[in-house]
Amino acid sequence: MKISLPHLRLLAALGALPLAALAAEPMTPADDARLRFGSISLYTENDKFFAGTDRNYTNGFKLTALTTDLRGFEADEVPAPVREIANRLEPLLPRDAAPKIGFSIGQNIYTPEDTQNPAPQSADRPYAAWLYAGVMFQSYRPAGDDRALATLDTWELQLGVVGPWALGEQVQNGFHRIINVDTAKGWDNQLENEPGLNLVYERKWRLSTDGARTGWGADLIPHAGFSLGNVFTYANAGGSVRFGYHLPADFGTSLIRPTGDSNAGRRERFGIWLFGSVDGRAVARDITLDGNTFEHSPSIDKKPFVADLVGGIAIGTRHLQLTYAQALRTKEFEGQRDEQVFGSISLSYFY
């Protein structure tokens, strides 16, 4: 395995944050565990993390803000625009559902395997980047006497751009210069500029053991959904399993993908757990492989079915959670030599 010194320092620094926060929090019985507003999560993914490659899906970044249950707030606790959106959407919800609203920005970067060749590479993945902003609406229904499973429905609308406007070359080569490694030489061959729009829906179910929130326990979290748009069109299904101490009443940790965010209205002072997940996709369109929609651009024949296999560990306090996951992605296009391995780090702040 190969990983650079800057990456090791980053992992070590992130790993110390939840423990430092735990030590800093006073042990007072009156401490309120309820979230006052929601969560902010920062994700970074890279195939250098314990894989040492620089190809295919090579880097991802996402920043998300997600409210907790908006029905549980006084009017002056929530910004007026958020409250107005929630009030207008609330009639669409089941009577016992909790509405949540989220916003995100992110970027995904893709390159061929040989990044030192400046010529077009017709037998490999094209250079591409996807820069986007998203808004999501969630409907959360807890388990109860009439329902054994908790459910989470998420709708997300993403608007963004591919091509030079997505700043893939500037981000990748700028970071490579900072860590003193070779820059990618083929960005002149990337996709053309094209606005992108995706509408994404996913439902998650959660079945929990009796002690999952109060001690040691486990969760089973299946999911299914779809995406429609000129960037990504697919149907997906899968699930995750997690086991540990003081599992939060959320729907698990996801890789960088639409509808992957969730939070719990209350959190314990300390929790730790292991998890594993799988997500399979039947892919009708992937602009990063199929190329631009309305003009000629680099492209390659994609695989119709792709899957992610993920395993990781999370550690959390009342206000912080750090998660590390290692992912294996099956081959995405014809002629791809190997499956891809990449790491995913997320840090969430709850308040």
C-alpha cells in the first residue's frame, strides 16, 4: 500500500478531533442531547487513501448542511427561508413524518489511468469533472407500534456543470503541486462544458436491535432509488449493516452520492461502530463515460451494471463524528483493467 505523508497527517489530525471533543465536553446531567438545528458534514474521497492509485474516480469533495426535524423547533430557531420551504412542503408529508431540508456543494474528478500522456486516450476513461450544488428534502418516519421499520425518503435536485467550468484540472493539478507530485497532462482532452441536472430519489428502511441506541446493538438498513438526468441516470438498490456501541438513530454513513446524508435528533456522548454496505446500480447514462449529450466529445462504452462494496469504522461524540470507509467499485467501462479501490473520510458536526 502506498500513501503520502500529507495524507497520513490529514488522517491523524481528523482522527484526534472526536476524542478531543469528548474530553472537552462537561459531564453534566442536564446537558441537552437534542440537536438544536442539524448537522454539517464534510466528505473527501481519493484513490490515494490506502490504495496508492491515481485513476478513474480519483477525487471527490462534498459539503452538506442538513436540518433535523423542523416540526420540533420554535419559529425563531430556524432561518426564515428554511421555515418557509418546510411549511410549504409539509402538506405533502404523512401526518407522522418529520420534514428535513438539506443543501450541498461538491465536485467529482475522473481521469484515465495514464495521466502523463497528453494525447487523447480512446481506450480509457475520459478526463471529466462534475461540479454541482444540490437541495434535498427528507421525510423521516420513526418505527412505532404500527410500523416495525423506520423509513427515510429523500428527494434531491442537483444542478451543476461538466467540462472546463467544473474546474477539475485546477483542483487536481493544484493539489498535486502542493504535495509535489506529477500533474496530470491530458486535461485538454476533457469533456466539453455542459450544464447538468439530476433528480434523485431514494428510500431507506432501518431495522434495529433493542439495545442499538442505549448500548451494544446492530442496524440493518436496506435502500432503493433512482436518478434521472443528463449527467447520471440509473436505478439502484442495496443495503448496509452496522454493529457497535450507541448507534445513532440515523440511516448510516454513505459514500459521496446523492441522498446519502442523514442525521439523528439526539446523540449520545460517545459511540463507536463498524459497518459494511453494498450499492448496485443499473446505469442508463453516465456522462463521464458516455460523453457530452449534444456535441462530440471523448467517450467509452460503459458497463450496464456497477456495484460499490464498502467497509469502515465510525467514532462519534454528541457533537462530532468521524468516519473512514474503504470502497471497492466494480469495473465501470469496457477494457478497464481492474476494479477500483478508494478511501472515503467524512467529518460531521452536530449542533
